[in-house]
Amino acid sequence: MTAEQSPTNTLADAAADGAVALGAGVAAVAGSYAVVGFTPSFVAAPVSDFVVATTPSAVIAWSIQTLGDLGDQLGFLLALVLTALLFAVTAAVGVRIADAADLPAAPVVGLLCVAPALALTGAPGSALATGAGAGFVVAVARFGATETESVSETRRSILRAIAGAVAVGAVGGALGSGKGGDAPKRTGPVSADVESLLDEADAKSLSIDGLGGLVSRDFYQVDINSVDPVVSAEDWDLRVTGAVEEDLRFTLDDLESMPEEHRFITLRCVGESLNGKKMDNALWTGVPISALFEGTTMPDECCVMFRAADDYYEEFPLSALEDGFLAYEMNGNPLPRSHGHPVRALIPGHWGEINVKWITEIEVLEREAEGYWEKRGWHGTGPVNTVAKLHAVNHLDDGRVQVGGHAYAGTRGIERVEVSTDGGASWTDARLSEPLPGTDVWRQWEHTYEPSWSHEAVVRATDGEGNLQSENETNAYPNGASGWVSERIEP
């Protein structure tokens, strides 16, 4: 047996082939990202959608409640790995075909990788970049190779493949970063009304270390997709279909030509934990949904289905449209891509899942249908649960303790927040921020006291209808978390 045919050399060759294929797979993903960035044309995006679509509802519910944002990140990481493996296998097949036909391997691999990339994304630019990345690594790995390589030459081939993949990954990360990103910022000054309302929110915010003000600067984000859609404001339109006299169509120019309104509206995610941080408030600019139906006869019963550019859909009672809102600005700027640019829906008092982003259709239904999350066992189309959150605990210089947070009850409003420093045996009213204009807005609360020992601080809220926040603790699934928030505090 010759050295070239020895088992050791055979294993080295297999390792080299595997390294080159994996390097090509990684470079294929990086090449796509370099051209299109974090957009739906990114070759890993449809794989991520597939992962989400095929994950059992019970697993998704567990992930939302247990892992939170980490679950989304792990899901997308899995999609990246699967995508890289797909193109690694494609590259390995391409190398075999090229060797069997005595053709240069790099162009064969590149062309072969274009096909699945194009099938996944339908984007020629992304597909060509995918093939180019894979082909580049194969070319680098085989540079200077001979028909009978030694073990040392095989190792150099592995190192070249790794170096090529790292190089393409670095360049791809740099070039793709920011592509297809947020909507453009406002070019002119913020309107006087918006500026006045934001100033009012700042003035009414309680100054509490570790607690955000009444307008959120970092608004939470929850989507069914890991990669947000990119919707052009110029091409966007909203269709009204279903049980209406005639179908209607509105462009962004149509909405902006209507008298605009500015509303403070708070959103809370049905899947967040009791004291989680997926509850935020913003000043939204847009038009009432009712303005779209002026002069149109609407049915008296049933429901409506909102549909979005990312294939999300949600159903809720038709009566909820009365106070519904279509927002195209957020805190004085065009809606960010992550929050539904160019237009999103806001339905006061309901859980965040109904407030559909990237909205493209309002379908009036004659009979009930299940929305996206209802099909997966959630029931988030009802009014939000009352909650007082405890997010700030500050030990002051004078020895006192200051606790604070936000309280929210949807359109019922917040009338009172109470704090107990003895585990619920007695209660003291907290100081509340002055209410902001609007019917669906949170409030801040604060309480400062002198502790004498280690204790349990408990907080609860009473809504504007006199209903005390439920003490019964429940998980987020399926109707949203409930209970009183508590935290152990050391003096």
C-alpha cells in the first residue's frame, strides 16, 4: 500500500473535503448577507421561516415563556447552521461532479449553489453572491493543489479553506451590516404638536434611577419572523376586502392626506412574564381606522382579520375597530422597519399581538376565524390584564429604599398602585405619575420608605373601573400572565 493510499492519508483527504465543504457553506451564507443584509432576500431567512413553521406549538409556547428572546436567537442560529449545511452538501456534490468530469471545481460549485439559493429567496443578486462565496472558498482551498497531495499539503488545504471562509465572513458582515435597515428619519422638523406632547411626557415622568420614562426609547419587539420584511412606502397600499359594499384601497399618500392625530398608546406582549419588560409606550401619529370607512355601510356583527406583509394575520371583533388607529409615525419619526414601516395597526386595550405591523389588508369577515396565535393555542385577542411591575429598587444615601415601575390596564386606565413592604400584610399607596392624554396609556409609580429588615416588597394596581389586579398567579400561556409582583429586598 502506498503512502497516498494509506488509511491515514484517506482520513486526511476526507477531513480536507469536509473542511472545504463546510467552509464553502459558511461563505455561501456570508456572500448572500454581504449583498442583501438582514432582509427577506438573505438566504437564511426562508430557512428560518421553515424552522418556525415546523416547530410544534407546544415547543414555541415553552420557548416564549422559558427562554424569551433567547429562544428566537437560538431558533435563528439553528436556521443559520442548517443553511450553511445545505450549501456545504451542495458544495461537496459540486466538487465530486467537477472531479469526475475533470472540470475546475470552483465554478461548478458556485453555479450549483446558485440554484438552491435562487429557489429559497427568488432574489438573483442574493443567489449569485451565495454561489460566489462558496466558489471562492473552493478556489482558495485548491490553489496550487496537485493530483497526489501529501498530508502536509492536505492540512494546508484545510487551513486555506478556513481562512477563505473567515475572510468571506468578515467581508460579508461588514458589507451587509445595515442593508435594508430602518426607515429614513424625518428630514424636516418635528411638528409642534408632537414636540409639545413629548415634552409633556418628559415633564410628567417620575425621576427614578433604573426606570425609563413615560415614552419608551427602546421599544420591545416581537415578531413571528426572525428577519423583518422590507416594505417600500412608495409601493405600499392597504386593501379593505370581505363583507363590505366594495373593496377599498389606500396608499400612504391617501392616509397622510387625512387629518392626522397623535396618540399615546401602550403595548404589552401576551407572552411576557409577569414582571417582564415587553411593555412599552410611544407617541404614534396616524389616522383613525374609522376614517377609512366613512360613507361605507359596515355589517353589525362578527369580526375582522388583519393581514401583514410577513404573512402574519390576526382576527378580533369588528367593534374593536371603532377606536382603532393606523400609525405611520412613532415619536415624531417615520415608523422604524422593526415596528411596521410604513404603516401598522393599533387597537387600544388589547394585547400586542393584535397590533399588526406591516399591515396590508383589512378583511371584514361574516363568520369567526382563528388568527395566527389562536391556531397555536394562545388567546391574546381579549383586553389586557391589569399589571403593576416592579423594575427599580434603589438604596438611597439616607438609608431609605425607593421602589418603582410602570402600571397598565389598557383602556381601563390605572387609578391606584399600592405597595406592601411586609409581604402583603399591609398596604401603602404609591405616588403615581400624572396621566398622559389618551385612553390606553400606562403610568409610573414610586414609593420610598425606611426599611428595618430584610423583607418582601409586593405591588398591585387598581384599574380605572375599581377592579383590583388579580392575586392569582398564572403563566403567560394562554391568556397572559397575572398575579402580584414581589421582590426580596435587603436593607
